[in-house]
Amino acid sequence: MVFVCDAKRTERSRGGPPNTLRSESWLDHLRAAEKPIDLGSLGSYRVLQEAGRGGQGVVYKAVQTGTDRVVAIKRLRPTDSRGGGSRWNPQREAMIAASLSHPGLVTVLGIDDDGDKTLVVMEWIDGLSINKFVIQNTLELRAIIHLFTEILSAVQHAHSKGVMHGDLKPGNILIDCEGNPHVIDFGIASQLQREAGDRDVHLCAGTIPYAAPEICNAKANAPDARMDVFSLGMILGRLLSDKCVPGTAVVDSDTSGEMPEKAQYSLNSHGVCRSPELEAIISRSTDDEPENRYASVEAFKEDLNRWLDRKPVAAFGTSRTYVAWKAISRHRFMTAISIAAIAGLVALSVLSTVFGIRAHKQRLLSQAAEQRAIEQSALARNVEEFISLTFTAASPELLGRDATIEAAVDYARSQIRLVEDIGVRARLEYVFGDVLFELGRYDAAHNHFSRSVQLQDQITGRDIETHLAARSSLAVTIRHNGDPVRAVKLLVGVAEESAAELGRDHPLTLEIRGNLAAAMLFAGELEQAHDCASQALEDSLAVFGSAHKVSLVLSNTLASVIAKQGDYDRAQELYQQCYELRREHLGRTHPATLVALNNLATSYASAGYLDRAEPLYERAFTLRSELLGEGHPATLRAMRHYADIIAKRNRTSDAIQLLERCAEIGLRDLGSDHPESLYTQNLLGLSLFRAGRFQEAIEVHESCLAAREQILGDEDPETQTSRTNLAIALSRAGEHKRAIELMELAYTHRLRDLGPDHPTTLTLMGNLAMTYSGSDQLDRAEELLTGVLAGRIKLSGSDHPRTAVAAVQLGSVLRNQGRHTDAIEHFQSALPILRQHQGIAARSTLICVERLAISLDMVGRVSDAIKLIDEYIADFDSTGFADRSRIENLIQIRNRLAPK
């Protein structure tokens, strides 16, 4: 990622749209620059230009003679320039700076003398000062804070070595063209442990207004980290003040002398940066009294990280109200909606969804039912009144100006116990359970649904719709929490009762039937799930049409069942229809639309169309992150899917980082044994395997298998998946005996449960064959793979990606048998399909190229092999992938084949 980082391009940079990263490279600009005037030499370096002046010396840009290495040289002022009483030693200070090693600190390359002056040679940083960088690249608020925490990490490293900077200011923090910070000029750095009597007068050279007030106080204690904390706080205040009101901040000054009044930054007065917490953080870091500041840069950084994570910040206080709403607000569902708007939305939801009086129902109900509808309407009005009053009370003054929907919801639901009417309380328990479920807080939702059911059971003449809806939702939360079998049992009874009370085609009954089908799907009851979903969808289409929300949900559920049954083409068709209808009627960012988008991507990925799946997964992940927040379960699922697809396309490092983050959040919020956490763990193991980290993959898969065997049982499909993945990793690590035992067991289970022609069975059959091949049982492997290839052609056709993978597997076995001519035929048939649908850089494509090249060589077609490799490498490089290590083995093959 390249940022604007050249001061000469300021004006034209500002003409572009906000947040646009410049495509031209800073290297191109450097090459196009005029040759600098020769300014003489310093030691073995030719000076190119003067780069800056400060209180401690002059900085030059120079180039080392003989190596053409560009460096920065700081020529420190003579030792005696401080006066006879000073014990400042520039060589000592330069040595201190040279002892530091951190990516965020400019590296000191060497120290030399030039007469009575000391030369400090440092790496040259092409970049901008942080304040100019932020303005030219129009960084958003959170991006600024992220960048600043990196700067704090660098300064903290120096402090941990006993070194204070003493002159931190925007000009001493450079940001390079990749957005990396570099703290420069430790020219007046002082060892923190130095005694007060040894403190040097030169510290007064700190730049106004960034230097701490006590820096020139002769009676002050020894210099410590809190001086740098003050300077850093002033810099951050400057950055955020510029962000809110450009052009009004103080101007940099390199003058020294008597300290003026501290500049005041007010962030809350400007809507762009409204954050009382950041105001408090800056106020604490820049307090005039050192003892009131953060004790260390690390503490400063921790508070900023807590702000980024939406946790309570230490500088803001510890009131129970503040801590409670901050703990809840980490999942940002909506941040720009006012509390009044939230109240209106929730109240409208109450009246217009489950509890609304539907027009078609008014026409069909009997007189007695109409009376019940009137009673429900009165109940709904009571619920609406409670919500409106409660959300009005949950004002920004109480919850803070950054209050989220979760904070307001939690405040409102805490007041339910004050409601005397048991019917209203039951309805409220359901409403807030539904809201919490949408926020991904399944445990809390489960509790509300359970209380709603319990309260309804106490009422004579209870509201049947609320009772049925609460029981159905309770079962759905049970399924989300990892017990689909229990959910099925509950939903069977609820669906039968709803059909008897409301009718088979009532919207609530259809919704419950859809929930039952989904629970059956997760419980592995595929035939029952298909029948249930298809019948419910048929009834819904007949009454409401295809665009009704119930029909959209049911079509999505049916598509999921069909995909699980292996009919990917039909599933893709349904998912595509569902996605287009939801996007048209609900909008592209509606949560239900994103569910359909994610499912459509999954259907492509399952069929092997990685090129189609990746952009859809990326879009779903990006939108869910923006709308729901990183910690929402739906976002985590999208993160996992996106990570898995990029791992399959050979971007394993990025995938592993995403999955490790996903695992960290899941462990924190759900626990290590939750099904969602185990699913993440399984994908992490696969990505580690694809990265060649086989032993780590084995450890992850063994842990996942043990947990799934204990929680889900030996027969569960997810247990079989873990068993299969562990076997593949063991086989690659050379543990063939155990790998074969595990793979045979998994294959036997899938063959029994799904039949011989199911795509999953064929996949397991191919994996078992490759496990046999790894242990030199080539005849058994060939027999199985011949059957797999025939099954794939019959099921999906000869030009399908899964068929191509089977062809590569069979070709590999034939190659190992020495039948290279037959192997070449299979490799050549598979390669164009894999290139098109899985991508140039995909692992399957690369394997096919490597093995085809080797077989061509073995039959004497060396020139064809070299041509194949050269064309592939050229295509690979044209994709823009920076990491060429993944084709290192192919390059070695090419070098071996090249003529002497």
C-alpha cells in the first residue's frame, strides 16, 4: 500500500478524492528528480542536500561513496558549544541511539568524527512528518490512532532500554510511503536512570510547545518517561485538532526558551472527532503535573488500544454506568443513529413485524380472533410506550456521546423488571431477546426468550403468537449454541402447535417450519430438512409470492440443504435468486442480504469456483465488519470464509493472520469448545498445512478432533471432517499408518451416511487414495481415483474444477508408477480448468504445473517443460503477488531443466 509521502506533491494530492491511495511510486518520483548540487563531503559520504537544522546540529542527505547508499548524516554541534558547565557528550548520546533496535526507530548506521564535530550516520527515510502525512492522506480518526499506537511502541522500546527522547515533535516522527512510522533525532536522548545531579541543561532545548513544563525546571526531579508522554500527548492533540479544524493548530517551532501556556485542544466541539474519551486521554497525557500523567508510554498506548477496542479507558474514569455501556458497546451495530432514532426503530419493529395486525389476517379471522387482535394491539401499544420512554431516558448524557445500539438496549432491558403487567413483561422479554439475537449475543437472547416463555405459561388466555415465537426463537438460540438435535425436538412440537392454532400458511408458522428445516440441516437430517424446507417454501410462494421475507428465508434454507446434499448447481441457482431478491427488496447492506451473499460465495467455493467465490466473500466480510463490528458472530463467520478462500488461493500468510484473530475473538467470547471456535480451529489447521507448517497443523487438528469427539460424538460429520484433515496432515508428515487408519474410518462413515455418488464421499475417496499413494500402495490408489474421476465426470462434467482436481490426483499416481505419458494427458486436461476457476496462484494449479513439467521431462520433452514453466512464471508475476517463495520449487525445477 503506497501513501502520499512527498511534500512537493501536496497541492495535487489535495485535489484527489479522500482516502485515495496514490498509485505512483515514490521511487519513480525519486528517479525523475534533478541531480542535486554537489555540496562537498563528510567523511566517506558525498553530501546531496541539507535536510534540516535543529538545536543540536544539522542534518544532511548524503550518499556513501562506492556503494551509492543514501543515508542521513547528523553533524552534531561541538562539545563545548553548551558552555563550560555542561557535561553533554554527543558521542555518548549517539552511542545511546545506536544501541536501540526497533522498526519504528531510525537505525543508526555508524558514528564518526569530523574535526571537533560528531557525525551520526543514519538510515534515510523518504517520507513526511506525521502531521503532513495525516493531512495529505486524509486519514480517518481510527487510522490516526492506530498509527499513533505504533509510534508509542517505538518510544516505549527506547524507554525500556533506559533512553528518553526529550525532543519529540511532529517533525521528529516521519511516516514512509508504506505508512510505517519512524521516530528520528535522539540527539538529546538521556538515560532515564541518570541521577538528578547529572541532568543536563541542554534538555531545555525541547521544542515549544511540545516540551513538558518541567523540562527547564532546575529543581525538578531527574528526567523520566513522563516528559516524553507529555510531548506525545501534545502531538496527538495537534493531529486530532488538525483533523477537526484544519489550519487552526499551533505552528511548529524550533525555538527554545521559557515555556508558554500549554496549548489547549478541544475535540468535542467539532463533530468529526467527537470523543470525550480521546479528550480525556490527551488531557491526562498533557497534564502540567507529571504525577497526574500516564506513568509510562506503555500505559498511554494501552488506553488508546482500549479506545480502539471500545473498552473503558482509564483516563475517563471508572463509574459503573460508563464501564457497563463500554463493555457492551464493543460490537458496533450502528454508530451514527441517535438514541431517539433507535427508539423509533425498535418501536416500529414491535408494531410492524411479529406483533403487527396484518391486513390479510384481519380479513380472514373470525370475530373472536379479531377481538384477540384488538387485545394484541393494545399490548403492543403498551410495549411501544415502555420502549419509547426507556430509550428517551437512555440519553447521550447518561450513556455517553458514542453510545451504541447495544448500550441503549442493555439500559432498556434492565428496566423490564419494573413493569407490573405480566403480559407486557413477557412481550418485552421476547422483543429484547430478538434484538440481542440480531446483535449476535445468543446467550443473553436465550435468557430473554426463556423468561418470555415462562411468563407466558403463567398467563390465562396467553398471547399465542408471542408464546410460539418465543419458543421457536429459544430453539434457534439453542441451535446456534451448538445443540441442533435438541433444537429439532423443540421445534417439531412448536411447528405442530402453530399449524393447529394459526394455520399452515400463517407467516409465523412458515417461519417456524423454516427454523425446523435449518435445525434438521445442522443435525445432519438432510432428507427431512429438504422435505420440510421445500414444503414450507411451496406454501409461502402460493400465499405471499417470492419477494416476501418469509419466502426469501425459506428459499435460502432450501438452497443450504441442497448444497449439503451435493447438488451445487441447483444450490447456486437458488442462492443467486435469493440474493438478487434480497438486494432488490431489502438493500445491499441488509443483514439478510449479506447472509445470501455469503451463502452464494460458499456454493461457488464448494464447487471449486474459487475465482467466483473470493470477491463475494471479501464483500460480505467487508460489509459485515463495517455494519456489525469485528466481534459479531456473523462477521467472524465471514472472516473465516474469506480466510479459507484466500488460503486455497495460496495467500496462506494473510489467511493465518485472519484466522488467528478470529480464534482469539472466539476464545474470548465463546470459549475454546464452542462449535464456532472449533470451526475456526479446523480452518486454521488447514491453512497451516497449506503453508507447509505440517507439525503445527497436526497439533491443531488433533486438538480439534479430540474436542469434537467429546462434544459432538464420533459419528458427527464435523468430527469426520477433523479426522480427515488430521489424516492428510499426518500423511504429508510421513505418519502413513495412522493416516490411513483415520482416513479409512472417515471414508466409511461418509460412504454409509451419504452414499457412493455424493460429492463429499468422492472427495473422501480421493483423499484416501492419495493417502495410499503416500505409503506406496499405488495400485489401490489408482483404482480408487479412477472411480473418483468417473464419478466427478458423471456428476459435474469434464470441465468442472472438482473433475480437474481428480484428474491431477490420478495423474500424480500414474506418474509415481512411471506412466508419464498417461499422467501428462490428465495434467494437460486439468490445467486450463484450474487456471480459470481456481486461479494462477492457487495451490492446485501450481501442483499441476510442477508435476506436468516433471512428466514432460521424463519423456524427453524438456523444451516443452521449460516453456510451460516460463509461461506460468510470467503469468504468476503478472498477477501482482509479491511473495515469489511459493514458486521457489518450480524455479528450481526450471533451473535443473535448463541446458548447461
